[in-house]
Amino acid sequence: MAIIGRMRHSRIAAATCAAAVAIGGGIAAQGVRTADDRSVLDQIRREGTERSQVMTAFDQFVTVIGARLTGSPAHKQAADWARDTFARWGLANSHLEAWEFGRGWVLDGQVIEMLEPRYMPLIGYAEAWAAPTKSEINGTPIMIGGRSAADVGAMRDKLAGAIVLTQPIQTGFVREDRPQPTASDAPVRIGAPPMPRPAGAPTQADARQIQQTLRGAGVGVLLRPSAGEHGTVFVLGRDQGENAVPSMVLAAEHYNMIARMLQQGLPVKLRVGIKSRFLTSDTNSYNAIADLPGTDPALRDQVVVLGAHLDSWHSGAGASDNGHGAAAVMEAARILHAIGVRPRRTIRFALWGGEEQGLLGSKAYVRQHLEGPANAKARDNLAVYLNLDAGMGPIYGWYSENNAAAKSLFDRWLEPLRDLGMRRNILPGIGNTDHLSFKAAGVPGFNPIEDYTTYDVRTHHTNVDMYERVRAEDLKQNAIVLAWFAYNASMMDGMFPR
């Protein structure tokens, strides 16, 4: 215990010293090896540009497999493919790590149509872990949006087996993307804009009581509008166990049309059906892991981890979130192995499951390998975690998580990549990505800054997160940047500043 304490004190002191030097403008004391850096970068760029295979991985994840919901056979298929491909490329110790997730879910089919007063197919998607409908339901929907819990309770007898509109007409929409923090030196708000709160939304207490009434009444299916526009549908979901009911999200324009027809007393009739299954034979999810072993006898037990999440939501193909990140991490691994680099530290490549449900895959890895007294040495040996998520398009820079010494390193490593579109690193951090799992364990973790044009408005967690959202040239740039930053982190004499 005392030895571990002294080791930690020494590391903290070293990091403090390094930060002071970096802030003062001298990065050399950080111990970055530079003798072969530019020649290695030239090789990384040639391999990543002239012999790129990044679209092979991207196409496999997005076109061949498609949506990769955690706990689904599609996610397991993608993880198996990543493991096997890492091994085929020559990476070491390519394997899957299982962790307990819970029951999976598969959507086998659905229908959502307006039959009267005229026929019209509707844009809508079952929420993840929605229960199946007992059969297709043909009927006039009942509007409860804007009603109190007492009002809904009084309608209980009418709700059994019914199609229920749960929200008022949608008037608030997601109409802006998050600001781009590299566009200028001026500080901007970091992160996605908040989702608009529905007009007339009930209090939490009323909402819970309404949900209890709907479940108790044996409702047929619940419908709610998306906050997206132009047919963009944000679709998530969670496993509610025995309380699961059939539920769907509709394009706001279609939902609002139905609601207005009901207001005017028109004879609306819908056909709705959900064919879904819960999967309980394997309640694990999986992370895919592979290594490029370190070669320095004094440093090879230290690890630089480069990761991205492989899972996605189910209404699109998970192209930007996060097929592009998983493909770029795999391509960075292939590039570094193909050009024969001999990193001093081990570089580990990791594709996580369960990010969309709360960073669960990376948390499971941290819990198994880094947390607690038994993992103190491994925790001290994990130099840095680099992640790719939360955006699409080219990498412009990195969020530095308020670590000034890290920003100084990133500034140095960014400089020779300006012709690839990199702009600048910023000091603040970002939330909601897998780097937070590592930060919680005391390990420095970082995520890049990418392009956000149409990301929050159209792409993130929507039905249009498809192949067309991602460009091959951007993926090549992503992989080159990741390979270069991971390589530099692996070659430092000193530890990455904590």
C-alpha cells in the first residue's frame, strides 16, 4: 500500500512538473521522441492514403451488417468480424471480452399506416426494447397528450388495446447543430443543444402515473412524435422489463397531421403493428480488443488505448454514430502494423459495445482491468485513452479535458497535419463518450473535435444515419490522425501528463 502511494505521489509530481514546463512553452521536457517522427508520419500518410482499407471496415459495419444494437445478433456479428479482421491483419491477442448486459432485442417487422380518411404510409419506428403488439391494430387513435393523470385515469376503459397518441402536437424542433469550437478562437458552448421539451409535458409525477394507467389498461400501442423535422426521426429506447409496452416514434409532421385530424373530428383510422423479440439465451455484450505490442523492455507493459464504440441504434445504419469511428480505429491499427512501427509502449485497439446505453462496454473494461487495489499497477501503466465519437467528417483537433500539458502535446502533434484539415485543439472537455469511463478511473482520456454540420439536426440517433453521411476521404483522414496521435503517445519517454 505504501509503495503504491509513493508511486502515485511520484507520478503526480512528475505530471505537475511537466505541466508547468508545457505551459511555459517548452515541450521537450515531456520526453517526446522526435528523431523518426516525420519519417513515420510520411509512412502513415502514404499507407492511409494509397492503400487504405478503411472503407472495407466501414462498408462491413454499415452495409453488410447494418444497425448494431447492443445485445443483438448484428452487434455480435460486427464484434466477431472486427476480432477476426484484427487477427488476419496480424495484430496480437485479438479477442472478445464478454460483459453482462441483459436481454437483447430484435425488430422482425412493423407497420404504421393511415387507412382513413385516405391511405398514407407513415414514417415511424418502434422504440428499442418495445414489446410486440398482440396483432396488427386497426382503429381510431385516442389522444391523451396534454391531459392530466386524473383525466387519463378516467379514460382507462377506452385505452385497452387502443392506439394512443401520448403527446400534444409537436411544436419544438431540433433546429441547430452544436457550435464548432475550432471555427475561431472565441469560446463557444460545448456539446449538443438540449432536446426541446414538448409543450404541455406533464410533471414527472404525473408522467409516472399516466404510464402506470396505460400499462394497467393494456394499451395496444403508444405513439409519440420525434423532435426532428423533414421526416427525421430520433429513435432510442430502453428495456423496461415486465413494464415494456408496444411503442413507436413517428415523424413529427405525420404525428401532427393525425392529431389535427382528430381535433377536427375527421374519421381517422390507423393500422399499427410491431413484431419484436426479446433475446435471453445470451445476455452478454462484447468488446473487441487487439494489440500492437510494445518493444521497449522498460515501457512495453504500459498501454496506449485507441477506441470507439461499435454499437448503434436500430432505425438507421449507425454510419456516423459510430461506424465511422470503429472503422477509423481499425484502419489506424492496420496502418501502424502494415508500416512496421515498433512502438515503445503497447498500443491497444478497442471497439466497445453498450455505449448508447450509458458507456457500458468501456465501463466494463475499466471495472475488470483498472479499478480497485488489485488493478493499481495496470491503472498506473495505462498511459492514455484516445477515443473517436461525437461527430462526423474530418478531425479538426482535440478536446483537452482542461489538461494544459496534454494540450501542449496535442498542439505539437497537430502541427504537421494542418494540410489534412486539422485546425486547433481546445482546452475544455466534452461529455457523453467512452473517454469518460477512463477519466473516472484516473486515466487521461480524450476525444477529437469533428465536423457538426447537420450532425445534431439530422444524423445523431436518427433514421437517416446512413452510409451517405460519411465520406471516404474523411475516414482516411480520421485514421491517419488517430494512428499518428497513438504512435506519438506510445513513443514518449515520460508518461502522458495526468
